[in-house]
Amino acid sequence: MQHFSNPIGVGEFEPYDAIAEVEYSGGGCFDRIKLTMLVDEHETSDLRFRARACSGTIAACSALVEYSTGKSILDLSQINADNLINILDGIPETKMHSVELAVKALLSALDHYQVTKT
């Protein structure tokens, strides 16, 4: 609940080292996330998100930003929905799409980073 009431990492920045824009439509939701990331020496130094989304997606993005800041690109490339659910101490089944979408945004941003840095 705290990640929804007081989300961490709301916003965006330019220039960025990585960006992702993902969306989900289903079950009455039409959630959109834009994630921007700064990377320093193969570690994330800052992440920000903008979301037009339900409360679950906002909370998932906030927890993801808090967890991911300062982590290595390699470590983050291994994240999955179960990891984020554990970070959030569980979620209602109806919000599973929120966690999956937040993870998809991070993995897409990491892919963008890898493509632009090679």
C-alpha cells in the first residue's frame, strides 16, 4: 500500500541511457508505463517511471524502482514477476498483470540499453 500512496521514482529524465514504453489492456485495465533509466559503470544509477495505470501497476513500478536502483545490469536481467511479488510481500491475483507489466518495462529498458551500447 505504501508504494501506491507514496510512490518512489515518479517522473522521467532526458537524456537517458535506456527507455521502455509498455502497455497492457485486459480485464478493464489499460495500463501504460514509460520507464527511463540512467546507467553508470553497468549499474543503474537512477530509474524513473510515468504510469497511466491502476493502483497495482503504480505500486509495482515504485517497488521496482526502489529495488533496481544501484543494481547491476546483469542482476536485473534475471528479474521475474515472482521476484517483484516477493519484494511487495505478495499481491492480489487480480493485480498479477501489474507486476508482469512492470517487469516487462524493466527488461525492455535493459534490452534498449544493450542495443544502444553495443
